[in-house]
Amino acid sequence: MTDARPAPLSRLLNAEEPSAREACWADFVSAYSRLILHVAREMGGEHDAAMDRYAFVLEQLRRDDCRRLRSYVADGRSEFSTWLVVVAQRLCRDHLRHRYGRMRHPESDPATYDDEWAARRRLVDLIGAEVDLSSLSDEGRDDPESTVRVADVYSALEFALAELEGRDRLLIKLRYEDDVPMPEVAGLLGFPTRFHAYRRLKDVLSALRRALERQGIEEAAP
């Protein structure tokens, strides 16, 4: 049977000796490096961020004896380069989730606590929960009752955020913690336009508001 896969891919997947695999991998990277770099750069950010994504894609393509590459089927319905673009885009988004997907606990990094505190205040405000935002002020932290209230709100919000899908958590983090502009957020997360990203953001904020209400965070007093 004729191997319909591109020659660099076919040689890589058919190589048996370690030295031959190394050489074939180098040939594969040489053949498709420009395409993968293009995808990594399209996701936005500075040069170093794009190069991190590029390296991550290569690492994942080679992982488990090139498992992802072996899943490609040369059935004539799509070119390998088209398939590779889709896979590289997904991997770049995975890289973003690995990097930003988990929210830090407020006690885990005291140096950035004030910034995260401010981000939570903005988020609670935008969610529209009827909490007393003055209790989230810096001055209120010394008052025992306010401190308890703040802890309740923060804990409820962290729980609600943890219940979100990874992509939605990343959407919230990029927009409200990292202050990334919505057009860039849309590109990073693969939304067709920024309007689609705004629509999803509105839905996620509504879901967070309902989650807080289920936890009793709906009035100024605890």
C-alpha cells in the first residue's frame, strides 16, 4: 500500500533506530517549523510568549512516540498542513490553560495579594451581586465583622470560579486579572470575533452571579 502521508511525516513515523528518529524529527521540524511558528504568533502576545507556545507544540507533538502525529489519517479529505494547523491551535490554547487556568489562593503569594484583591472587587461588582463593596476596602480589613464578610465573599467567589470550565476560567482571568483587551482575549481563546467573546463573558458572569446567590451572597449583610 502506498503511504499517502507527507514524506517528512512518513519517515518520522516509520523510523525505528533512535539515531534515525532524531534525524527524521529534525527534518520534520525543518519542514513544518514555519507553519507552527505562524500559529503560535497568531495567538498574540510578545515574542517570548509565542516562542513558549511554539516549544510547547513541538514537545506535545513528539510526546508518547508522536502519538498525535500518528493519529493523522491521510484520507484525501484534508491536507496534513491543514490538520497540523488545527492541532497546533488546540495545543496553543492548552498551553494558555496550563499557564493561567488555576486561580491562586490569596495566601499563596502575599506579594500579589493586593492586586488579586482588587481584581476580585471588580469581579464582584461586575457580577452584580448585592454585596457591600465597602466591606472589601483596605480599611475594612481591620474590622472583625468586615473581615468575616470579606472572607465569605472571597471563598464563595473562588468556589464559583473553580466550578467553571477551564476556558471560562481563563476568559475571566485574562480579562479581569490580567487586563487583556477583549480583541486579544478573543484571539487567544479562539472566538470568531470579540463580540462572541463579549457574549460568552456575559453568560459566564451571569453563571457566577447565580452561583454566588446559591451560596447566600446576595445581600449586604452576611
